[in-house]
Amino acid sequence: VTARVENISVIGTGYLGATHAACMAELGFNVIGVDVDPEKIDSLSRGELPFHEPGLPELIRKHVDTGRLRFTTDMDQVGAWADVHFIAVGTPQVKGGTGADLRFVDAATTSLAASITKDALIVGKSTVPVGTAARLADLVQDTTQEGVQVSLAWNPEFLREGFAVEDTLRPDRLVIGTRNPGDEATLREVYAEALGRDTPFISTDFETAELVKVAANAFLATKISFINAFAEVTETVGGDITTLADAIGYDTRIGRKFLNAGVGFGGGCLPKDIRALQTRVAELGLDHSMKFLDEIDQINLRRRKKAVARAFELLDQDIVGKKIAVLGITFKPLSDDVRDSPGLDVAARLFNAGADVAVYDPEGNRNAAKRYPRLGYVNTLTEAVTGAELVILTTEWQEFRALTPADLNDLVAAKRFIDARNVLPATDWENHGWTFAQLGRKM
Ligand code: UGA
């Protein structure tokens, strides 16, 4: 028999945790978000987010006001209070390696388990190497105080940055891995609203639950590198990569999504997840099973180099001192995240080669400046392109997709453009006298 779920804690209030906490409050639960960083807790308590995510600040403020959502640094407070604890701390790539760094997950689980004084379910949401849940279940058993019943479940998260709230409240599917009877019922109660809408609910073991997450991200990365590998071919022989993607995408077995060729994937998830998966599988002695992901990674990284090579070509190999406008520095639109960002990588390479780089991004400049303080950051599109010898579109924000030749004709020093996301109509620009390059298109 499971107790009714009323109180929920979320350990880790970064991207995933802050979103999950706010959405659980929206579903009617009392929620406390826990983090070791007092500054983060202070700003969240005021309804301020340290990152950009559409709709999330409003949702947090709403439930800070309803009183259903609070934040603390005090683990003991939730250990005595919550019925369900979600673990949502990060699993970054280890410094100097390719595997996942599990220090935060281990530390959060240990300190949580030690603080629990009321029967509860711990639910891991972080992306982890297969085998982690089983190891943490043992850790929880060893750490939990006597007389308290604590169980562990795994419930991977599939939210996209830019659509985090929507994806959390209306997921495509829910996946849970459990070992103890009763835990599934508890999670069905937590997700009752989505289940009422017939959201597919996959109840499975730890290993499958852990693997579903990395398999999904590996598949998405593979789709992107697949089309980008064909872009290398059309760049050489001619042909139109977008038409090719459209044509294969009509096959419902293939599907058109994630077949946009360009400067490739980045962000805090896809790149590190495919590397961590390969590393984990190799540790298990399966050296070959995920070896293809190495190619996926290599194809992806080659796209950045190709964008830089195109810039050299368009400027006749002479880029020193030339003003280059880089439009878009976040790893994708609707985010201020610059982790492993292709656009930022391209800008840094051009800067290191001696170009006078002017970076403009609607949301990303602040984070990019922390990582590469020496690039030239400007606050408007006009400033970026004025006097530019070359314009490169690296992230397809709506304001860049809407650009027309007439917007830039009188501002630039020379009409040279690289559309590294294939979002603008090439012939239009060429008809207005531009030298217009795309990734996947023969020059
Ligand atoms: C990704 C997954 O899509 C989520 O399902 C997952 O939950 C998340 O990682 C995670 O593991 O937390 P996200 O990193 O927010 O989400 O970004 P995506 O929308 O997947 O885009 C990833 C990258 O691929 C971006 O740099 C984007 O520009 C690039 N991309 C995407 C392409 O180059 N071509 C495409 O056709 C699609």
C-alpha cells in the first residue's frame, strides 16, 4: 500500500531540476527544490532564473506566490517531509575524459538518503551510464537510517531546451525503471495528469530505463550526422541537401525531423551523451557496439571546420583583420546555452585565425563572454553586420531567418554570406549580388 503523494522534493535546481520542480507545483504538489548553491536558491526564491527558458520564470513566480514551490539548501528539511524525491543534478563530461562525471549524482544521493526520516521513493532523472541505478539502489540501502523504508526508481527526462515546460507537462512518453512493487503505483500517481491523457507509460527495469534515454539522444545525433554526411557529398558533387532531406523525410519510417543539415549539433546533452555511452559500453568490454558513434561525433565536428574553411574561401584565404559578423552563438535558438556550441566554436576559430569577429546573439552573448571573453560582442544585429566583409549565420534564431538581402545590402562592406544552417533562400540572395554559401551546397 502506498501513501498518497503530497510533498515532492527536487534535488538539483539547474535546468532540469528547476523545470521539474515548477511543473510538479503546477500539477498541484507541494514542492521544495534543493541545491548546494545558496545564490541559486536565493534567486529562484525570488522567481529569478539564472538561465533563459521561455515560460519557466512565470511558472516559478506563479507557484512561489501560491506557496506550493519553495527552495532551500537544507537537505534535512526535505528528508523529513517529502514523499517522493527527484534527483536532477548534472552529469557532465569528466574533465580530460569522455565518460560521465557521476560525482554530483553520488553526492546528492548519499546526502539525501542519509537525511531521510520518512518512508519515501527516490527517483533518478539525471542522464547516467547504464548500471548507475543499480549501484545507487545499493548505496541508498547502505545509507538509509534504520526503520525507514526508502526505495529507488529511474525516470529519465526527455525535455528539450526552449520547450522545457511543455515537454515536462506534456511528454511524448513516460519511462520508469523500478525494482520494488509499489514504486510504479507511486509514480503513476505523480504523473496521473499525463496518464489521464493516454501518454504512453513504459514500466521497465533499471537498465532499460537508463538506456532508453541515451539511445534516444544517440539516435537523434545519428540522424543529424547522417544528413550532414550527405551534405559533404552534395558540397562536392552538387545537389540540394534540403530537398534530399525533404524527400527521404516523407517516408514515414524515416521522418523529416532532425534532418536539417548545417553546422551540426551541440549543447549540454547530445555531444556528451554519445561520448559517455561509448565510454560506458567500452568499459563493459563491448568495444565495437557503439563505435559508430565515434563517426557520428567526427562528422559533427567536421562541420564546424567546414564552416571556417568556407569563410577562408570566401575571403580568398586572407582573413586577418577582416570584420566577420557571426550571427547566433547559442547551440540552438530559444536558449542562452553555449555549451559545446557550434556557432561559438566557429567564432573562436575565426578569431584565433586573426579575424575581427563581431558576435551577435539575442540571448547568448553573456554566457559566451564568460567562455571566450576576447571575442567582440555587440548588442544589435546592425552593429554586427555594419562594415562586415562576411556574415555567417550559425544559429537559426527567428530574427535571422527573417533577414532579407535588403536588410543588409547598405550595411555590409562586402556582400558575402555563409548560411551555416540552411535557412535562407540562396537564389534570392544571389540575385541581389551576394556571394552566398551554405553547408551542403557546392560553391
Ligand atoms: C536534446 C534532446 O532533443 C532531448 O530530447 C533531451 O532530453 C535533451 O537533449 C537532454 O538530453 O537533456 P536539446 O539539447 O535541448 O535536447 O537540443 P535539441 O533540440 O535536441 O538540439 C540539439 C542540437 O542539434 C542543436 O545544436 C541543434 O541545432 C542541432 N540540430 C537539431 C541540428 O543540427 N539539426 C537538426 O535537424 C536538429
